[in-house]
Amino acid sequence: MTDTFVNELIEGIGLLFLHPLFYGFIFVAFLIGLKRVKRERKEFKVKVHPVIDNLIFSLLPGILIGLIGSVIFIAAGVTLPIGMIALIGLMYVVLALTMKTRFMAPAYAVNLAAIAGLLLPKLNTGMAFLDKWIEDIQNTPLDSLAVILGVLLIQEGVLILWKGADRTSPRLFKGKRGHYVGAHEATRFWIVPQFLVLPAGSIPVLEWWPLFPMGAVGFSFFLVPFAIGYRQLVTHTLPVEAIKHLGKQVTLLGVLVLAIAAAGHFYNLPLLIAIAIAAGLAGRELITLVTSQRDDTRPSLFVQRDKGVIILAVVPGTPAVKMGLKVGEIIVKVNGVTLTNETSLYKALQINAAYCKLEVLDLNGEIRFVQGSLYQNEHHQLGVLLVHDVVERKVAVGN
């Protein structure tokens, strides 16, 4: 029995690298990074992070979270036929056409697949594999989809809490009063491969496993590539605070969906299961709308000031990093000169081209003094990005 499980797991891993969606997700992650770098260069004349930053720093966390989800799915025996797996993949492709990162999320892909499965009529295409997939879709139990959706939402929330606030991207746009304000954009695209149980294969049915047998006598494993797209624009507070708040909300939503789905399954209440699936989509969209509205109605944190300049971002590998400057801190003076805007900062730096002394108002509202050497012939000698006016550009909008 153990050898059979191991062999099926190995074969399941191999299927991941044959899945075209896996490579499609990698391509999407690259495009997200490319678009971000183009925008950063346009607004700040410098890229903050490399193009492949999103892929590199999202892949490992996604794999780790996927492994945890795999243990849950296998232990619970959550089964999903190959036809429904293909349909979910197709929904991801459709959502990718919107060019909106946040729509590339399980709440949308799984819900669209569930709706399509309910509306799909019985067809006879004459193609054996396609007819089998259609039959699979129509026979997929909603409780399996609901449990998968709940776990994926919990995974999304955990990833946002864990990595959502890392390496956010600064941006500029016009505020309500016509002046440019700063913001932080958290855009991540996690590839989260995880094992699902297929109702076909050499693993026999046990007395306690699987919980969702679908009438099959044998089972196998398939390492399925899921994607979790996430985007959040933060203007009214430090990015880490707003992002962690949203992560907690998404995690709680996933727990709620999973609890409703479990109750519907064990008490044989199909309506409750349908409510769980609908709540996943409605709840996730509501969280996004409420978060966006909250950000729009509160005053912006990153604005131009009469005295001092607020740090919108710190470029990696620059003197500002070595000096310990942080996002949200206010540089009051440079080399004894009181600052009023970005231009005054660079003029003050020229007083001593090789060394500078800064007076900084930290996040606790206390003044501290920092100093350090500068690189020669660099556009951003200090390495901080500030709010400034942008000439001949459109209002910044996000995906």
C-alpha cells in the first residue's frame, strides 16, 4: 500500500510539469513584473525591484503553502475529477484576459467553474475525452468544490499576512485636490501547486478514506497548479498595517466558508454547501470593495508637506538602506537645510557630495540624526523616493 501511495505521488508531481497552466502562470507573473518596472521607471526614473521579483519571491511561499494544503486535501480525501480540474484551469485563462491581477484568484476561478458546471447541458461531441470531461463536470459534488474553495481562501489570507507587505511598489497619482499623492501597491501572484485526489487509479478505497469517494473504486493523485492573484493599493497608512488587516479578513472568510461547507457535507444539506461557495465569492469581493472605499475616504499619508519630505520608498542597495531610513519617516533637514520638496533635498545633498547628515522624524514621532556616505554619479544619490509632480501622465490606475 505504501509503495502504491509513493508511486502515485511521484506520478502526480510529474503531471504538474505537463500542465500548460503551470507555464502560463509563470508567464503571467513575468508580465506583472514587467508592467510594474515600466511604471516605476516612468514615475521615478528608477526600478525599485527586478522584473522577476514577483516570481522569485512568490514561488517558494506558494509551494510551502501548497504542501500544507496538499496534506489537508489528501488526508480528507477531497476528490475532484479531471474534467472539473480542466474547467477550473479554463476559468483561470478567462480571468487572465481581464488583465486584472486580483481576479486571478481561487474565489473567482472556483466559483465560475461551479456555475459553469451547473449550467452545462448534456452534450455528445463525438470526442471521447471531451464527453468524459463534461460528464465529470456534471457529476462533481459541490461539497468538494466548497472545501477546496475554503482552504484556498485560507491559503490566500495566510500568504497576504506572511508575504503581502514585502517589497511593495511605490506609485503616484493625482488626489482629489489635483495634487500628486503617493501610494504603495502590493501586487503578488502566487503559484500554489497542491495535490488533489482523482477518482481513478490504483489506490484502493479504505473504510475511512476518501471522504468524498464519488463512487470510485480506485484513486490517484494529481499535483494541480492553482494561482492566487492579489493586489491592494494603500494610501492612508503604512502598507504593512493595511495589508495585514486585509489578510486577516480573507483568512476569516476562508474559515467561515470551510465551516459552512463541512456542516453542509456532514449534515447532507446541499443548499448549505451552495451558500458556502457563493459566500466565498461574495465575501472576497466585499472585502476588496470595503478596503478600497476605506482607502479612498481617508486622508492620504504620502503627500507633499510644508516642512520636510516623507519617504515613499527606499531603493534597495542604496545609502538610505545602510542609514536605516524607513518608509513613512520624514526627512526634516539635510546638511542643516530644512526641506520643503524633492528639489530642495537634492540641492541640500550637493552641499557635501560625498557625505550627508540627516535630521529625521521617525515613525514614533521622535527626531533622530543619521549620517552616511553617498555614491557618486547616481541619479538617486540617497536612495529615497518622494512624492512629486509627474509631467504628462495619466492618473494612475491599478489591476
